[in-house]
Amino acid sequence: MAHQKTAIGFPEAIRAVLDAITPMGTEKVPMGDCVDRVAAGDLSAVVNSPSVDASLKDGYAVRSAEIRHASPDTPVRLRVVGTAAAGVPFQGSVSEGTAVRILTGGRIPDGADAVVAEEFTTCGESEVIVANIAEPGRNIFLKGADVALGERMCVRGDRLTPGVVGILAASGIGEVPVFKRPSVAIIATGDEVVAVGRPLPEGKLYASNMATLNAWCRRYGMATTLQTVSDEKEALTRCIEAMADSCDAILTSGGAWTGDRDLVAKILNELGWKKYFHRIRIGPGKAVGFGLLRGKPVFILPGGPPSNLTAFLEIALPGLLKLCGHAAPHLPRITVTLREDISVRDRDWTQFIFGGIHAEDGPLRFSPLHLKSRLQSMARAEAIVCVPEGVKIFPKGTVVQAQLLS
């Protein structure tokens, strides 16, 4: 693909990106620091949880056969021989005619096979009167019921959500092998671009694309370095070379095409990057490019806000997530029903439609945004629907997959 002359299709482009990128190295981090990281290996429980058969209720550990006919009219009297609480087990056993007072989480004593809840009992000085049955296993939480020794808790490539972190902790895992997170250079090019926070001269604009890209990278825990560079070849060359030395991946924003002042691709060619593509059949975002410079991924993103964001979300972000080790390197997806027709001008290109999600009676529904402002449309969008090559229209009521943004 080093000498691409025509636009390639979206499936070919995303396949090229994911095939070319390999995840970062790995490291071990303490349990408390692993949330939202990506597991670098399969993890299995090293303990049972709970570690013993435990009581689900406050009550009395009994032999179920002895109270099989218990009722308010025919109560059964048992001698109480001790107490068991969470972490403080009863050291003896339950024998014929006896019971053990047990609190929630307490270990089931030897000899007992059920717990009768205390609301069905009346406690005396050294005995308990039981007025209800408790069949074998009643109110007992079995050893390993939450987590069984050796049970697989997560696999390589899984994102470690708070829920997963909790189950790993219950599994006895103190340190977690995770993929390292990449540092990403975001370079906004153009004489008209001004870094956010600086005075804005007349005729110029703030680097809002860079702010958006930075926010997306930070959402996934990537470190970022931000640079604004004028359309001056030497300055841009120095910046790209410096970022290739210090960062793990590069995003360029603007200067993406082949005009006189579109320098990014020309500079990368001179620096000897391995180009995979630089134009794909997607709308918006066709000028997106991808290659490796010194073995590091470089994504050329167009300057127009809709093209910039679409190219990032559909091409660059999957590549960056692959670099992070994600097994499913894409935005989360849900099934939606279209509230209105979605038609495209050119069925030979893949089109991405930004829209909103509506929670109504029945299935979730998607409708395109029709705001006049490009930036406000993107800011308010909750999801994206893809209209693949070869499709001219998705009629109202069509069930499709949507990529979630919010």
C-alpha cells in the first residue's frame, strides 16, 4: 500500500490500521490503580469467595432433619451450644438436639446443613424454640459461590471496569498486569490556528479540533502533548521529528491534503514514513491518512471539524485503542431503530451520520441532527450510524447498529 493512487474503502482502511499496530508493552499495577486499564493477560481466581460456607441471615445453624416438622403449633426445642459470626467461627459442631447462634457471614459449623432465620425462632436462656422448617441448604451461601478457585475472571484485552476490579479483588489478585498507555502527540497545523487560552487576532480561530482530540484521548487515559504549528515547512518538520522521538503516536490536524500549504503528507514522505493510505472512501473525512514513522503510528486528519472528528473516531481512535491493548478497539455499540429515513448522495462511499438517541416506549430510536452549526451538531451528538458502501437509503424503522459517543 505504499503507493496509493486512489481512495480505498473503509473496511480495507480499518483493517490496515489494526493489522499494522501492535499493543504497547505491559506493566503490573496495584489493584487500586488499574481501573479502566486493559488487562494484559488472562486472570483467574487464586482463592474461593466466600472462603467458607457462610450464613446469609442472622439465625440458628441447625440439622435440617431435626426441624422438618417444626411449625407454630409443633415447635422444636434445641439447646444453643455457641455462637458463630463473620470471621469468628464456632469451634465445635452441631450434634443431635443442638443449634448454634449464627450471624450473617458466619461460617456454617460442622454438622449443620441449614440456617433457620431468627424471625421463626424464640430464644431462651440456653435454648431456642424453632417454629418453622429449614430444608438442607436454606440460607447458606456456599463456599466459592461468588468466585471459585481457578475460575477465569477476565481475559487479555478486557477493560477493567470498577465492577471487574471488585471481582478481581474478591479473587485474591493484588497486582494486575496491564498494557501501558501510549503518549499521543496532537499537532494542529495552520497559520490561522491559535492555541486555546491565547488572545485571538482577527481572522484567526481557536484550535478546537485539537481540544476535542485531546479530550477523546484523555477519556481513554492516554497522555497527550499538544502543539500548534504554522504552515512553515521547517517548523512543522522539526515538530513532527521531535514528537516521533518523544511520543508513541502522532495525530496531525489540518494540512492533510495536497494543496500548496498542505505540508503534512509531503513532510512525512520526506522523513521516510511507511504510508498505508492517504484517502479513503468515507464521508466526511476522506483525506485521512495513516502510516508508521520510526515504527510509530501517525494519523493525518483533515482540518474541517466534521471531517476531523469522523476521521479520528473511525480510523485513528481504533488504532490508538489497539495500541492500548483493547480486544475490541472501537466505540461501544447499541442497536437502534431509525426515526426517519437516512439517505446518502453517493452509494459508493461509506457515510457516517451523527445523531441523537431517543428513549421512547419500545426500542431506542436514532435520528440525525439537523443543526446549522457543524460544531454544535458534533457537540450534541450522542451516536453515529454508518451507512456502508452500496447502500443508498436506510428507511425509517430500519434496525441498525449505532456507535455511542456519550
